[in-house]
Amino acid sequence: MLGVMRHALGAVLALIATGLLAVAAPAAGLQETVDPNRLPPSLNPARLPNGLAKTPPMGWNSWNKFACNISEKTVRSVADAMVTSGMRDAGYHYVVIDDCWHGVRDKDGFITADAAKFPSGIKALADYIHSKGLKFGIYSDAGMKTCGGRPGSQGHEYQDAITYARWGVDYLKYDWCSTGSRNAEEAYALMADALKASGRDIVLSICEWGQNRPWQWGAKIGNLWRTTGDIWDSFSGTDKEHWWAHNLLDIVDRNEPLWPFAGPGHWNDPDMLEIGNGGMTDTEYRTHFSLWAMMAAPLMAGNDIAAMSPETGAILLNKDVIAIDQDPLGIQGRRVRDDGDQEVWARPLADGGRAVILLNRGKAPAAIEVDWTELGYPRGMKAGVRDLWAHKSLGRSAGSFSATVEPHGVVMVRLLP
């Protein structure tokens, strides 16, 4: 009983702190104050979002393909390919170096780059990326060490933030290794404050793998938060060597229920894309891309852009699907029907339309139908149907739409009344 009472009291206090529950006005002559030191950072009324990432960030990250085998030469070649391939013009703007770029801290505690891997320095690399009309991102960790064993930012948050600003960083992926007993919300709020104090607009990617439910506190601290551990380049398989990672369908099932927490400036992040890295078929990669767009996820390519195949390029450059991901209404799509291996997903769009995915998880072709009432439309209404992978109009349909979906595949359409 005492535990129940404590839980109820905590809920009431949280509602008061967020302004959702009215309290009696203070007596005349008394000044009501809020001490931010007694509130979690996310409940501090003085804290405001940074105003960045109004649509999910798009770009490229080095980790999925290169891990710690990263260098200045590789990053420059990717930046060049982002332009020549058309990815920059399709909306992929961020070039992000993940772990293992770090050198040592200098005598004053400022971070340096690994001189062997980045002989020209990070500032020169950032300038080169900016000269291509792209934005530059970097990686650090809220612990003493990064996941790759390089110096983390704990105890150096403000030093690192001002260093990033001087280098011209536009995006920070901030990891969660070697953090000991740190409080995640406090740790990420501290770095968010440091970035703000640097005077430069820097998107903050909260990468603590969903362990501390960042969707509950991240909206006024960062711009996106990982909802799971790392992705593994597999549709539905398991492997002892990848015990710590999640296959595509596992991540989808963990990320989908969190749809109410996403919106402009604060996105659920189901991790970077594996498209083109070889662990799935092109059909499965189209499903990967479609579901990430449906879930309003950041689209961070993780392949070797400079050497990608035409098939990979056709997936990553599908502007019809990208437009769904980047829809300005910013509502994350969700599963509206689950029939086992066959599912229907839907997402409302700013123009009053709907994005719809018919998903076949099974091993045989399957006929799947969506009824307009599942989408919030009157059953008798007619809507135009555009197939986003066939890139063609299918005419106007009344009441429902159906299609045969290949194994592990999707049919993705855009409806417009």
C-alpha cells in the first residue's frame, strides 16, 4: 500500500511540474519559484528545445560499413560520392564520422584527432565537407571512454562542445559506453547545454540504446534518440556472434509502439540503415527503407556510397519514399492491423493523404487489403493511389485497396482523396 501511495504521489508531482495539474495559487505576498536543481532537466520549464531537425535528419554515418577502419581519405571519398550520386540533392545532408576518430587529449584537456587517420585535422575535413554543400557530424560518448576505447566526453563536455563548434560540427552522435552509474537524462542534458553554449547549431543524437526510455525525456534535450541496441544486417535471423544486436523485424517491433513520442524536432531513431551492406536481399532492403520512412526515422545511410550498386542507389534515392519520411506534419506511422505475417501500416500526411504499407513478413506471396476505415477515411470515399516503388499512379479506388505482396516485401502507396 505504501508503495502505491508513493507512486501516486510521484505521478501527481510530475503532473504539477509539467503544468498538467492545477495547484492553488500562493498566498498573497509570496513569490512562487521553481528550483531547477530539484527537477529532472526535461521537466524544467525554463528548458526549451533547440529548434533543430524539424524533419528527420538524413545523411551518412561511417559505422555500419567501416566501424573503426575510418580515415580522412574514406570520408572525403564518401562526401564526393554524396554529391555525384545525387544523394545530397535527394536530402542526405549530414556526413557523420562515428567512433575511432579520436586522438589523445592535449595538456589542457582538449580533444585531438588521430593524426595517422586524419592528418589534415578535423577542421580541414569539415571545411571540405561544407564546401560540397553538406553538413558535418562527429561522434563522442557520455562516458570516460567511447565504445571503441577512445577518450569519451565525461568531465570534458564544455571543452568538447566548444572544440566541435570551432571545427564546424553540425551534428553530434553521443553514445553511452563506459558511463558507470551516470544518470542518462542528466548526462545528455549536460551535453545539450554545452552545445547550446558553444553558439553553434548542432543536432544532438541521443544514443543510449533505449535503456533509460529517452522518448520520455528527450524532446527538450536532443533531436533524436535510439530506441534499441545496434542494428544487425539481417531481416529476421539470429546469430550468436550478434547476440548484442537486433535484426530488422525486431527493431521494427520495438520502435513501432513509441509512435506517440515522435514529432518535429524529436524523433524515434531505430538506428542507421544497412541498405547495400549485403546481409539482406534487395526486396528486404526496400522493406527496410519503407518502414524507416513510415516511422519518420532518421535516414542515415550506412553503406559505402562511393562503391554502391545501381540497385542500392535506386532504393536510397527513391524520392517518393523519402517524401513520406520528410513529411512536415511529422506524425510517425504505425501498425493499424496485425494478421500475423501480414500487416497494414499507415501514416497521416500534411496534405490530408495517407502513406500505407502492406507488409508481408512471411515466406510466400500474400494478398493483403486495407480498408479506408482503418485509415480514418469514410468507406465510400474515392482516393488516388500512387505506388511508391513502381513510381506510377494506380488510378482512384473507393473503400479499399489490395495487392499481392512478395515474401519479406512491401507494397507502399500514397493515397490522396
